[in-house]
Amino acid sequence: MADFLQLAGKRILIFGVANRWSIAYHVSRVLRESGAECIYSVRDQHIADKVRAIIDPEEHEHVYTCRVEENGQIAALRDKIAARYGSIFGIVHSIAWADYPPGGCPFHEWSKEAFFKSFDISAYSLVAIAREFRDIIDRQGAVVTLSIASPLMAAENYGLMAPIKAALEVCAVFLAKSFSRFSEVRFNVVAAGLVRTTAAAGIPGFTESYLYAEQIIPRRRALEAEEVANVVCFLLSPRSSGINGQRVVVDAGLGFNFFDDEIIRRVLATSNQRVRSATS
């Protein structure tokens, strides 16, 4: 069916493309394939140059810079986009930041300053972006943010980002309610399993967690960024008009397969071998 997503000609503002491994980059590819027009917001000029190197030349003029945690920058971006495009249909919020120390640190040792800065960039930015763009987003548009498959899973290496992602998800629900007073703009969350990205590689112990997840996933194959992007684009589209204030888990089945028979046998075999070694 031609134009199933009904996104052709619609402008989507994407926050968070950094390189070709970014989930946001894969979102932009799917959107472009669907005929949508992408506008990119990145953190600084250095990243802007990197993004221009991986997108189509005709899109180079649609790349803007914005540090979401700095006062006035989101409003300034809005003014530029309003002046040039008039309006947008949707927003992708794929922003996360944390300053992990080498080797990580126990959760209780994160400082208030580090926690609040990470919250500001990774969660509150969704609220700030929504507020500033409320007047130029289509009345029936959509906003999608990226979270993790289970913020309640205490993966110690993920540190402070899990509770911040949990807060991000609650912010999306409250924005959906708040915006319902004057529009039909929808806010949804795509809660993704472990995906190999440059940002994720900066998390201490991520490679080990990724390889473990790949064994737990029923298909024995890791989640791909494009699989997450496909769901993001569906939630942006009018085809998902009945979905609002929801979290959609995209983890290839990781969340229901922790008691996989093969993994259990491996663990028990290792455990029994240790017992025999200790008693011999």
C-alpha cells in the first residue's frame, strides 16, 4: 500500500542524531523513505559537520545546533524553524547524557550535580522542547521519545540513567494530558532494548551486557537500531492516532525470556563445576 504511514510531505524535527549508528539517524532514514522532510537538531557545530557527512546533501541546510540545557537555545531554535518552515508535524526526542566515570560507580555515589545535569539534558529537555514548540506543531501531530526497555531493572552499570529514563516516561504521560487541553498532539515512548550505538558504548560494561542480552533474546540475535526506528516512525504517523501516553517496548522478546532453558543449563553447569572444584 502506497504511503501507508501517511507521512509524505510532513516535517519532523529530530533531536539526537550524532552518527550513522544513532537510533535517531535510523529514524531519519525511515522517515525519508516514507517521504517525510527531516529537520535535525544537534548539540554543536562539530556534530553538525559529522551529521552533514552522513545525510543527503540536499538536507545539509536543515541541520541546526541547540544545547537543550542552555537557557534560550530551544526558543531560538523554534524561532528559526518557525521563520523558515512555518510549522512541523512531529518531534523525535532522542537525547540522553551522563558523565560516566571510568569503570562506573555505585549508584549511591553519584553527585547531586551530575544527577541534575543528566536529568536536565535527558528528561527535562522533553518538557522544555514541547513547551517551546507547542505553537508550531500540528494540532494532530506527535512527539516520540526514546527510553529503555525496563527502567526498573537495576543494571548497575547503567547507573543514574535508569531513574532518569523512568522520569522521562512520566513526563511524556503528563505532557500528553497537558497538551490535550488545546490540541490532539500525542506523546509516546519507545522503550528500547540494548542497541549497539556510540552513546551506549560509553556505558561501563555495555559490551558484556549487550552480548548477554543477545543470548537471552529468543531469536539469539541482537536488537537492531532500525527495528526501533520503525516503531518510532509508526508512532509519529497518523496511523497510530489512537495511541497516546503509552510506552511501547521494543526488545525482541528479551523481557520475557530470562528463564531460558539453555541459559539455565549453562549457569547450573558452571555452578556445579565450581562446587565440585571446591569440594575436591
